[in-house]
Amino acid sequence: MEHLVAGFIAGDADAVRAIYQRFARPVATVARSVVGNDQTLIDDVVQQTFTKAWQASHTIDPSRDLAPWLYAIARRTAIDAVRYERRPTRGDHAPEADAPVGAPTMEQTWEAFQVRQALDVLPDDERTVLLLNHVGGLSHSEIADRLGVPVGTVKSRSHRALRRLGSSLQHLRSPAAANRSDPADVSFSREVP
């Protein structure tokens, strides 16, 4: 075993592989005892444990048993992983939770297709401005900087594009919105397919 540990310290690929094969399952058991049965998290802990062990391999005494050292790294790594998983993403709110997302209805899919089709027939310069603004979230001045054109040009392209879209998509407007006089008075989601 001393020869194998010396190879691990030296970064010998065969020794690293052999150490991993010998200790991966026990390290996973240590991880499971801390994180529970979340196999993805266990796998992450095992990978991080061996990465940390390899990075700290210069501290190993080849004459000592490697197992307790690896298990200590695995335990600390598992504790850190649990803390990280439980930590809120920002501020003082509850941890993130998966939210169910329903499939789009046939009507929503058809409307998205209609919007995509209307966008595709716009002149390139108008479509670019619209997408950068409504999908990319850029302001008119940011778009002007990106495209190297004056802000007024961006505004006029945006206005023309919205008028064209309003006319092309008038059949999708609600009855209340259809009574409005300005065909450019349309809004669409940032999630344009």
C-alpha cells in the first residue's frame, strides 16, 4: 500500500485510479451517512473528496494508513455539501423548491408559432432590435451601442417593428384589445420561441 500511496502523492495516473477504485465505495458510505440517500449529492461528495485529496496529497505520510485521512475529507466535504444545499440562494428566504411546470396548451403553442412566424418576416434590422429589447432585456441605448447606430434609429426600428407585429398578430388579440386603435399596442412575453 505504501507504494500505491507514494504513486498517489506523485500524481501517477495508475496509482490515483487504484486509490479511487479501492476507496470510492467506503467514501460514498461516509457521504451517505451525512447527506442521506441523495445519490447525486453522494456522487458529488465522492468526486470532491478525491479532488481535495489529490490537491492535498503532498501532506500525506506514506507510512500511515490512508483510509482515515480520506474519510475525514469525505465527512467534511459532505457536511459542506449539506450546508450548501440548505443555504438560501439570496437574502433571508426559504431554500429553492422545484415548481411543477405544465406543458403548454395547444392554443399557447399555436400562438407562439404565430408570433415566431410574424417575427421571421420582419426586416432583419427591425427583428434584431425587437429581440434585443424584448427578449434580451436591453435598453434602447444599450442596443444602439451594440449595433453601432444612433438611439433614434433604434427607437424608429422598434416602433416600425411593433406596428408590423401589431398588424400581423391582430387576430391573436383579445376582444377588448382589438377595440384599441393602435396596432402597435401589443405585448409579448420574453419567451419567444
